[in-house]
Amino acid sequence: MKKLNRAKFFLATRSDPVLFAGNMQQSAVDNINLFLDEFERRSLPLLTWLAAILATTLGEVGRAFVPVREGFAQSDAAARAYVQRNFPHYAQIVNGQMFYGRGYVQLTWFANYAKFRDEVLARFGVDITINPDAVLRPDIAIYIIFEGMIRGVFTGKKLADYFTATVTNWIFRPIINGMDKAQYHASMAQRFHAAANAAMEDALEPPKDVVKNITSRERDVAKVGTGGAAGTGVADAGNFDWQMWLGVGACALVVCIALFLAYRKRKWLAEQWSKL
């Protein structure tokens, strides 16, 4: 299996206006490198699998890409309080512990912790049914998300049910949690997949969907321009409405600036890509 050119992969994902919008934290770089290490160590067959795993993590823990407690709580006590307020149906205490969401995949419910108990104990020497906070360890968290999605441990659905050499079904969210935010995860996975495809060692160009996208700031500028044009009044018959035409001209100028910035961004990305 060919390895990803990581410099190209991070350039593509960092530049994507939806994934990281030009602002990737160091924690994201460090943790995504762990995912890439695990993907290569396992010699997994398809980049779609990697894309689905990364999209799931982004959706569960956000752009920082670090394992978290449910509700992004900073302590066990805070997480318990959050779950009791918002999700009392799984706030039960078992063996003195509460089994709310933890890790990259937000492993939830005692039964799901118990599914991984023996293998995590054998591999890492930790009983996560006694010490569930161990799921916050990156090495354990990454093992759980990979094993869970590959083998179908969470819901019975697995990556091979959605991605094969001949089938690609981006609505893979049932692997984790039914159809919850399925379209969002599908969109994020496709963006990660485009970046990974373009970052293969023999790729010569950056991903097309990254090249053609303008930054979120540029997109907002363009929206302001379009919105201004939509609200203009209609000139009286026979009169020349200078205010209207000045507004139209200003909107056109803003759109031209946005397009110019988008062109500069595409050119910059292509130049950076050619250096890697």
C-alpha cells in the first residue's frame, strides 16, 4: 500500500474551508498523525475507511481532534453533572462509575465499555469498566474507534458494509449512531477522502474540491455583496436612481475582490503543492 505524503495531506485539509478553514491547531496535527500511523500500521485497504474514521472523530470531538469527555467537560464530576442534566437515561452509576461518552468516538453505555474490556485489558493493561477515564488516552481511544468501526462493535454495522473496492456509500453513520447527523459526516468524509487521494505519493495536483473552494472569510464577503444587491429598491419610471446603481457597483466590486482573492488562494495552494 502506498503511503500518504503527509505534508500534502495536511496542506489540503488545513486549506479546506469547511474542515479547518485555514486554522489547524497543533493538537489536530498531532492526533491526526496518530490516525495516519494507525491506518498505515494496519495496512487498511481503502482510503474511504480512513476518511470515515476521521470524519467521525471530527464530528464527535471537534477541530481540536483530542479525546474528550461528553459535553467537553474538564472533569469527571462536570461530565456527570452534564449527563444528568441532559441525558439522564444513561446517567446510571455502575461500579461507582458513569459510562458517558469518552474518547474519539464518545464510547457510551456500560455495555459498550464491557465489549472492549478484555481486549483493552490484554493490550494496554487497563480495565476500562473500572477506570473508564482510560478511554481518554489517545492510544486506547484510537484502538477503540478503529476496532469498533472495522469490526462493527458499536452497532453491528462495519466499514466494509459501506465501503469496498466497488461500492462507496457515504451514509455510513449507522456504524456509530443511526442516522444522527449522517449527511454532515458524509460531507466531512468526502472532504477528507479528497485530501487523502490527492496526497498519495504519486499525486501531482491538489484535490480539486479544495482548489476550487474559497476561504470562509472570502465566502462571507461574497455573501455580503449578494445580500446588498438583493435588498435594493426599484427606481421610479423615468428617473435615474444613483443610490441604486452605486449600491450595485459596490456589490459588484466586492464580488470581484472575492473572486480575485479566491484566484490568489488557488494559485498559492498550487504553488505550495508543487513544492512538496
